[in-house]
Amino acid sequence: MGLDGVELVLAWEEEFGIEISDADAAKMETPAHVIDFVCTRVGEAKNLSREQVADKVKEIIFDQLGISDRQYAEDKRFVEDFGVG
């Protein structure tokens, strides 16, 4: 995983107060994968809806990668579509 990927994972960990193992991070190929993972780990415990988690994940992706709203979709792949190295 390249620096962009590491920074994304660190930002998600900080935002949601979780640890994401390298093995789990490697499975997160799309924003939807991240959202589902976070929801499973903290959604109910922190009383966060899927929509709230999705909004935060999207915000972090925009901040870290500098992509626009029209470039974003939950099913787009980080490496192929967003250029995460």
C-alpha cells in the first residue's frame, strides 16, 4: 500500500476511533468496503447510521485525495479509479 492508502487508513482510524489491520485495509478496495467495515466495527456502538459513516468516509477521501463529488461513487476502486498507490 502506498502513502496515499496509508494516509486514508490513518484518517479513518482517527475519525472512528478504530484500528484497521493491514489485512483488513488490503480488502478495502472501494469506499463501500470501508463504510461496511466501519459500520460493522463502530456503527451501533457510536450510534452512527450508515449514511453518517458514508458521509465521513467520503469527506476523508475528498480531503486526502482531492477528488470532486462527480468523481466519487461508493463502488469506485481506490487504485483503478482514484489513483491510490
